[in-house]
Amino acid sequence: MKLWILFVAILFSVMFVSCGEKSKELPDISNSTVELKYYNFYKDFPGENPTVSPDTVLALFKKYPVFFNLFNRYVIAIGGPENKDFTVLTQAFCSDHMIRDLYNQCIDVHGDLAGLKMQMNTAFKYYHEYFPTHPVPEVYFYISGLNQSVVIDSQLLAIGIDKFLGSNNKYYQQLGLPQYQRKRMIPEMMTVDAMMAWAESEFPASDSSDNILNSMIYYGKLQYMLEYVLPEMSDSVLFSFSSQQWDWCEKNEKKMWTWFIENKMLFESNPMEIRRFTADGPFTTQFSKDSPARTGVWLGWRIIHKYMSKNSKITLQELMENEDGQKILRDSGYNP
């Protein structure tokens, strides 16, 4: 089973998106027939009624034959109906004090999710224009008990709306989540995290992404793609960088790149070293504490901009399918 667990556009007939070195025309989606199907799973489970019976469980399996199984096994980890305590465990989940509180908070913060649904519709209309042979998912909204932000399986994309209640949420603080994690746990990041997770599932990293350069290029391509499916969002939001962190990257781009070259780090294959420059965190430990984490991803994104600027005939799909990081770097002429 293919499974990844991780997280309101205004339409014009022609739109333009700022893409680093130049602006590119976006496709006309005004006549797109793409419409996502949405399922408010959280309104049934845990729902307003905390009481769960065997009949309730049977009804949920009938209504959500795929997702209810995924949710129980991989999100709240209580197994399936073969577990003799399954109904008891579902009851315990739905009646838990924190779950009840999270449910009420989700209703207060997210309302009917109309804005999010509109934004997701627009994102996938653009996505379908660029990748017409790729599936468009059904979208589920769930409450995870603060377990998972996004779940993807085949043509299903599910978002844990309790993971996006605001960076100062009391439960996030009680769990001791660091600030760099909590700053992403805001309603505005739901679509960004969902689209990034979907992109990773549709264009998974290959075995060639085994060194810093190829990882830079891979994640840089994903960030580049986000610009085209979420054109109304700023680059700093898509990266979840503060304005100060973004300014730091722009001012220190040459210094960062020079460090990688001088220390011969581009072909470093140590997983810990790769994560140092591509994984989330408070900052990049090799650089200043004023730097953001994922500076390697930012540099990869800059390389991709240079590459696409020099190779304007290459489509977004061709870019995403190109796994030759060295060739992309060479053809980009990147030299900040």
C-alpha cells in the first residue's frame, strides 16, 4: 500500500507569478472542470456525540470504507475491527477530554473550512493543468489527537485540522513543541503542507537523492512547484520563513554557496549532513543563528530558478521528472 504520513485564490483569465529571476504566465483555469470531493470526517468521528456503539463503527466503515481503516491503523493506531477492543478504543478516543476540546476548537477556528476548500480547489486546478495525467485526490478533514498533519494514500489526501489551530495553542505548548514547529501550525499553512505532501507522494525522491546536491535539487523542485499551484502565496510563506530569515538568505546566498564549494560538501552522502541542510529546525547549525533551517533547500530552489530561466522550453512536468541534479546545476549556470 502506497502511504505517506507527514500537513482563497482570486481567479483571473491570465495570472502571473513572480519566479525569482522573471515572471511566468500561469495557465487559464477559469474553465477548469476540476472540483475536489471533500469529506468532513471529523464531524462524524469524533463528531458531536462522544458515544460510539458497534452500529456506529459499522456505519463509519460503510461511509468511509478506505479512510476509516487508514485513520484507525495509521493515525490513532488502534488497529482494525479484528481487535476485540476496537469499539472500546474508538469510544475512548471520541470521549477523551482533549479530543472533545480539540473538536470544539476546530469548529471555532476553522468554521466550515470554506476558504480552505476554495484554496485547495484552485491549487489542484493549476496542478491538473501542469500534470494532466496525475490523479486529483479526494480530500478528508480529520482530528488526529495531535498525531499526524497529513495522510496520503493513492488518490486520497487527508488533513489533520487539529494540527493547525495557531502557534500559541495550549496543547502545542503543553507538549513542549519547539517554536520552529509551532510557527507552521497555523491555518494558513494547511494548504501549503497538504500540497507539499501531495507533491512528495507524486514525485518521490529517487535513490539518486543520496547526497547534499541532489537533495538540494529535489526539495528545490518541490518548492518551485508550490509557486505554480499556490501563486497567490509569497515565497516566504511557502518556505515558512520570517521576513528576517528571508532577508538573511538573500544577503548571505553567495557566502552559503561558497561554503559548500570550499568545503567540498555538495557530494557529501552522510544522511546526518544532508538533514542538517534540508530538515526543519530552529536554524542551520553550520551558519548563523539568524539563518533559517533548510538553507540547502533554499539554495536548491535558487538553482532551479536559474535553470528554468535559462531553459524556458522545459515544462514543469519535465523538470519534476528530471533526477539528474548535477546536470541541472551545470545547465543552470548558478553562481551567486
